[in-house]
Amino acid sequence: MKLSEIKAIFQNELSELYSKSEIEELFSIFCESFLELNKIELRHNRDKDISEIDLKKFSEAISELKTGKPFQQILGETEFYGMKFFVNEHVLIPRPETEELLELAINKIQEKSKKNQIIDIGQFEGPREPQPDNVNGFDQANSITLGLSNIPLKILDIGTGSGIIPIILKKYFPEAQIFAIDISKDALDIAKKNANFHKTEIKFIQKDYLNEVFDSIQTDNEVFDIIISNPPYIGIEENPEIEDSVKGFEPNIALFSPTSDALIFYRKIAEDSKNHLAENGMVFLEINQKLGKETLELFQNFSEAELLKDISGNNRMIFVRK
Ligand code: GLN
């Protein structure tokens, strides 16, 4: 069978679920994965004969796509911040909003490191422009670190899921000591696999953040320079608004607040930041766009607390400095 014929089958079989352009995009994603053909190469290979083995892969992908399963779960991987990450049904598929949260955190931590270095060593040549590895393709792990700071910051990520946040921070700040907690052992298995793939050392801890005392995270002092989190923030009452392709396939525990209080994680983070965030320490949070003001209010006693919008103009992040 020729590639163009498979494309026609994609269009036919998936037309009820996806638009024509979405199907086009999905087709090229699977061609890239199964045949290693990029979009431009695809155009020149319409007449390419597809082997039995690849044909089987395409037909399995179509059956899975027809159930509404996200393509990232079918492939078992996704791209985030220019890097490859493994995903499965136990972790949230990373969203572009979280790339914005990371960008904010990286910039603010760099500023902080720069200031500290001027104080510490009297001279600092300014940051080298960091480049996430594998920007042009994401099938290779790369052990090059993007080190800018030699300050051993202590960072805590709450509700790490697939581990994207600590892994990327470790790439940028290789001297940082990074702790990442999650309630789900299955999620942590994927996070560890990702950390190994990217050759980053993170201390992953299985922990029910809301119901356990803070100081079971580690044995030495319990004060962090940076606390970062993208906790489950969708209110229970918002459930009907969430697409089936999301709530039917991604872990609801990572999406929906566990109680009727959609701010429960944020309240605890604000409370814990009193005792467990260093002086001048910073907090970075992804938030529910509808609860910007309410979330910000929880941090009004800190020296800085700022509500920031994402690229779509929605209230999406909170930045706090103690
Ligand atoms: N942004 C995600 C979504 O809307 C939710 C992420 C979260 O709850 N932390 O699907």
C-alpha cells in the first residue's frame, strides 16, 4: 500500500472526530514517528510503498485515535521545551502554559543567581544564552547541562507528574538540589524514566502533599529557595466544561482539585512558604485562569506577589518573593 492511500484512510476513518487540518497534522506526526519522514519529505514520498510492519502500526494508531486517545499517549512520548519526554495515562500531557511557567522561573532564578554571584565573587560575565538540548529534534538524550549558576539552590516541585519541571530546571541549574514530589507512584515511575533519559539527578519522593506533614520531604533542613508547582486546579464544578479527550484519558487526579476548594493546594503552599521558603525565596505557580485574584490574595503577606498572564491573555501564573 502506498503512503497516499494510508493518508486517505486516515482522512476517512477519523473525519467524525477531527477536522481535516487536525487529521493532516496527526498523519504527519505518525509518519515522522513510524517512517522518520518530516513534513517536507512527506510531500515527496506520496508514492512510497509501506511495509506490512509499518502498515500494521498505522492501522493500530488509527484504531486508537478513533477512541479519542491523545496521540502523545499512543506514541508514549511528547515534546516539551524542545525536549523529548515519555508520557502515559498516569501523567498529564505537558501543556504549553507550563512552558511559560518554566520560562518565568528560569529567568527569575537567573536574575537571582546573577545578583548573588556579584555579591559572592565580585564579578560575573553575564549568563550565556541557554539552549535546551535537542531543539531540532527530540529523539536523543543529551547530557550537556545548561549551567549558568553555580549556586546550590534548593528547589521543590509539588505534583511533578512526568517530571518535566524539575528535569528542565536541573538542565539550567545543574548545581541545584532538586526535590520533586507526587502522590502517584505510577507518575513517579515515568518521571524517573524521564530523568534517567535526560541524565538529570532529581530526588523524587512519593508523598500526599495535602495530608502529610511538610518535614517528611527530607532529613536535613526543610527550607527551599524555590517552590514551584502546577497542581490540579480545575474545580469539580468545572468538570462538564472539560473535553472528554482530556478527562477521559488523562489522570483526573492531576487535573481536578481533590475537594470542592479549587485553591486547596495554593492555600497549603502559601502556608508552607511561611516556614519552608528561604528569605528572598521565590514561588512559581501555574493557576486556574478563573481564580487569578483569589489565588494572588493568598500571598498578599509576601514582599512581592504578582499575577501574570499566559500568551493567550489568561491569568495563568503567580510569582511570589518572600
Ligand atoms: N491546564 C490543564 C488543562 O486545562 C490543567 C492543568 C492542571 O490542573 N494543573 O487541561
